[in-house]
Amino acid sequence: MKFKPGRIVTYLLLILAAAFFLTPVYVMVATSFKGLEEATLDRMWELPSSLNWESYAIAWEKLSPHLMNSLYLAIPATLFSALLGSINGYVLSKWRFRGSDLLFTLILFGMFIPYQSILIPMIRFLQEIQLYNSIPGLIFVHVIYGIPITTLIFRNFYAGIPDEILEAAQIDGNGILGIYRRIILPLSIPGFVVVGIWQFTQVWNEFLFAVTLTSTAQHPVMVALQNLSGSQIVQWNIQMAGALLAALPTLLIYVLLGRYFIRGLLAGSLKG
Amino acid sequence: MEPLRSAQKTDDRPVTSVRTRTGINDKWVGFFLLLPSLLAIAVFVYGFIGWTGYVSLSDWNSLLPRMNWVGLENYRALFQDFRFQSDLRNTLVFTLFFIAACLVTGLTLAVLLDRKLKGEHLFRNIFIFPMALSFIVTGVVWQWIFNPSTGVNLFLNKLGFEEPPVWYVDTRIIPGVEWGQIQFGIPLALIAVVIAAIWQMSGFTMAMYLAGLRAIPDEIREAARVDGAGEWQVFRKVILPLLRPITLSVMIIQGHISLKIFDLVVAMTGPGANFVTDVPGVYMFETTFRGNHYAQGAAIAILMLLMVSVLIIPYLVSSMRKEAD
């Protein structure tokens, strides 16, 4: 290995940047293990004197019902929107018709709108169909507004499957549905992994729909976490433990399946 | 780096469709498969936007839905409103700082990483992981780091700063030129929020740039070097121009995120004293769901949509055109 001054500077800069990126994690973890008397303002940067699990117990007690809400919300919402996206992506990449590009662009626009612009009618609508303040109501909302991104990712994914395979299947007598079931779906696993991770993360982390379409008992975890930090006396150790608990599922996904996460990230950015 | 690269390739490949033996029936079945999603988007995106637009023209400013037509009255009131004027200023400042910082940070990190280093994988993962977190978590943690009586200020105290900044509780606006009812300038409190946002989102910019850098063949750099260009010149005259489409995408994606920013502000600061950290998303939320001013909230929502559309629609149209070619 050659030592050039340029390399050393590069490493130094990267280490500096990494320290900046990891600082909040240090603060979060260190504080969460402190007892109340230790989690004070002037000792913020110090390591905890011992591993105190008390804050986790308290945070868990307050957040666990909401963590479950988020789980009941994110899993079905992810599955349904991935399925719709897969079908849409298949048709829009392999069975294009006159005007299909325009329709795709119109669908895509839904990805960028501020959700404030549909929120008031959505509340009225959910009240009308008796799904207001319910997890199924939130699932419905996330499936609808997940369509643009899941369609986009699957469309790009299917574009990479050679047409020759489809043509061969056609010659064997398969129609649009047969090809989807026998050829496309089995090839779609990596696509489903990317879309699944992306959607799960998005739904888990979402706040605006969660806070406006549900109340107390139905709140997903991000709303409960926000309420925890907005409550009377600020207990930083419990807040940090809560933040970590709420972040853990998506962090785990990122650690275990990071490269799929990044793929979804880049696929979501239209044409890099 | 393989995943990044393959995603890139897939994106660039022109979309083709099955041409041979396409039964008329199959095309119709395809359309019917799309139909549920098309209807959903038609109703819940376009229809609901229309509905919100209609509400914004009414006087529904109480708990009971009351829809008397008042024309543009809600909009007129907003533009004369101190809070909304502050929001527009904050959005502008936030967006400019956020995009500029993400571009610089993301490009710098990508260039540093694009040197076949040991531990590249680890660094890359460290820079992107905040993207997996929610803005609420980010807000909760950074709220403490920028707490004026602790956090970074403990460091600054040790370094000898007698009076460190008070971060998000600062109410000063620099330079603070009178404009309408507000002071126009940079609200200092917003800087803390921008830093938290950069922490969360610059990894994405880095990933985009890194994918872009990896897609540039080495031969192009070599050719420039053979022609006698120095490293800096190669970067400025060859690499940067090739990265322009990525820079544009980043600006549009980060831009639309910052125009809509909501959760981070709610979790970190709220509107702030004198609305120094308020943004339209927070105003819309509070006025609609805390104050029951539905028509006013709808008007804010429509204005947010217009801001985002100005950015997004040209981009969508041009990428659709490019694909049609």
C-alpha cells in the first residue's frame, strides 16, 4: 500500500464526516442508558456510568401498543401497494398502449404532491366509509399514495427483463396474464424486496397521515414518540430510548438489507 | 457498488414493449389491470385536489362544514398574514440553504469515496443510514443536540466561546430588511433545523453522485489527462459537466422535500417564537386541525401544491418527452 499525503487527507476528511454522522447516534444511545439523575444537561456528552435499562422499560411501556399499531399498518400497506405496483409496472413497461406514457406521468405526479392538498377531503371520505381513526383507514391511504412510487420502481425493474423471454412465452400460447404469472412474477422477487423495504420504511416513518387520521389509541409509533417528547417534563433518557425503539425496525432493515434500500432510494429518484 | 450501478443501468435503458403477436385482447386486459390504480389516482389525487381547491374558495372556517363561496378571500388574507409571510421567507431560506448544502456535502463525500479506498463500504453506509430514520426521530435527537443550555454549546463553552448561539430559540433575522409586515433575511433559528435536515438527507445526494461518478468510464478521465489536464481541471471541465443531470435531479428531489418539510419542524421546534421556524406545512396543520379553519388550511395546501408543481411538472414533462424519443 502506497502512502500518499492525498490519501491521508481523504481519510481524515471521511473520518471527520463519519464522526458528524454518528454523533446523534452516540448521543441517543449514551443518553438512553442513563438514569434520570445522570441524564442532565451538563453531562450530556459523558458516557453512562452503568448500563441502566430503566428508560427502555418506561419507553417500551408507553410505546409498545403504538409499535404494534405501526406493524399492523406497515406490513399490509406494504404488501398491497407492492402488488398494485407490480401489476402497473408490468403493464406500463411491457404492454404499452397509446397514451400509456401520459398516464404513467399522471400517476407519477401523485408521488410529489404535498399530502396536505388531499387531507381535508380524505378525512371526510374516511369518516363517510367508517374508516376514520382506524388502522385499516391508514392502510388504505398508504396503499393509494404508494401506487406512484411502487409503479415507478417496478416499471424500471421490468424494463430490465428482456422482451425476448416474453415473446417466447407468447409463442408458447401465453397471454398477458399467463406471462405475468409464469414468467414475470417468479422473476420479480428482487423487485418485491426493493419495493417492500422502501414502502415499509416510508409507511413506518410517516407522520402527517398518522397524526391527522388517527387519535390516541390508534396512533402509530411516530405520533406516540412525538407526544412523548411533547409531554410535561422532558425526560431525555426516556425520550432517547423511545426514539431508538421507534427507529429500530427500519435501522435493522437498513443494516441487514442496506443495498436493496439504496437501490429503492435511487430508483425512486426517477432517472439518475 | 454493483447495486448502485445496476439500478443506474436499468433506469437508462429505453423501455420497449412486446410487439409481436400482441393480441388486441391482451392490450385491453392490460388496460383493465391498470384501471383500479388509474381510478384511485383520478379520485384520490386529482379529484381530492379539486375538492381542496373548492374548500379553499369557501368560508368553511369552523367545525361545521359550511361552504359559502368567498372567491379568493382566503388567499388574499393569507398573503397579508404575518405568519404566512414569515413562512414564505422561511421556506425560501430553508430550500436555498438545504439544497446548496446537500449538493456540496453530497458531491464532496462522493468524490472522496470514489478513490477505491479501504472501508469505502463502511463510510458509505454511515453516510446513508439517516435516510432510514424518520424525520420525527431526527427531530427529537437534534432538538437535544441544539438545546441552547447543553449539546454543542457545551463544546463551544469548552472552546472558549462565552456566549454561544442559542440555536433554534434565536429570534434574530439577518439582515432583517423590512418587507411587507416581516423582516426579510435569514432567520438564525432555522440554521439548526437545516443542519438536522442535511444530516438526514445528504447521504442520498452522495449516493446519487457516487452512482454517477461510477458510470463515467475511466477512459474519459485518462483522455483528459493525456491532453495535459490537471486533476482539478479534469474534475471541473470533464466530470462536473457529466454530472449535471444528477445535479438537476438532486435539486428537484431535495427541493420538493424542503418545500413540503413538516415532520422535522414539528418534532424539533414547532413554529418558533415570532414564527422564525414556521413553515407552510406546520401552519396548514395547526390552522386546520387545531384551529378548525378548514378553508384557510385548504388555501395553504393549494399554495404548497403550486410551489411543488412549479418545480416538478417541468421535470416530469421533460422526462416523459425524453422517453418518447
